[in-house]
Amino acid sequence: MQIDNNSVVAIHYTLTNPEGTVLDSSAGREPLHYMQGHGNLIAGMEEGLQGKMKGDKCSLKISPEKGYGVRDESLVQHVAREAFGNNDVQPGMKFNAGSQGSHYVITVVEVNETEVVIDGNHDLAGVTLHFDVEVMDVRMATDDEIAHGHVHGPGGHHH
Ligand code: ZN
């Protein structure tokens, strides 16, 4: 069967950036399971996989708009060093932030005597993504899975 809305799909994937550096890969792990049409994956992945079948391999080039978004420079903020108290703050550290359903990660990009520069953009915001994908399995979602908007069983939620 072809991948369509409410298909439960298992894929192996390798993600590289435009420089060819591998950023993430399912190689050596269980395949990634997701449900098509529920925003489980970035938009460019779901669009690129629509209509594919078990055994298909494809290469997807995904623009930031269909990936993790364009960079928003207003999310780069300068915060007084003292706001972090005696905590050790180093460039590259990440903090979880957000409330009531909106969740995002803040990255520390610079630290000096008086202030800390933080960036709320996703690491991959503004990056054109290249995915090599192999479709390992396609099945119809169960009614429960459709109601929940996520995959149950192997590769999914257990509850
Ligand atoms: Zn569920």
C-alpha cells in the first residue's frame, strides 16, 4: 500500500546538512515509526513520502520553511549574567523553556562577565536538510492510533 493520511510508516533515514555532514541517522537502530498526516514529522518529510511504498528509497531536499523553520533573530537575546546566579553557564549549554504546550530549547551562544547571549532558534532553523530515506513498512493506523495522533506498539507509544 502507498503512504497516505493515517498510514503508519517505518523508515530508516540519514540526515545530512548542505556541507554533507551527517547530523542524524537511524542506521543501527530500530526504524523510525510515524503516522502520516498528523504532523509527527516535519512537513517536508511527510510531503516527500506521500505515495511512497514499502521498499522505496528516496532523497529529499527540504527547505527551512518545510523543515525546522527560518531563523528568527528576535529569539537571540542578551540576558544579565546575574540572572543565572551562581550556575555555571557555558557556550553550547541547552535549557528547556516554554510553558503550557509550547516547548522549545534555548542554546547559550556566548558568555562574558556581564551578560549571557541565548538563542531560542532550533539548531536546524534556517538549514536546508537532506534526507536519504528507505521505507521499511507501511500499514493502516488503528482507530485508537488515529484518535491519539500517534503510533502504538513497536516503535510507538506503549499505553
Ligand atoms: Zn496513544
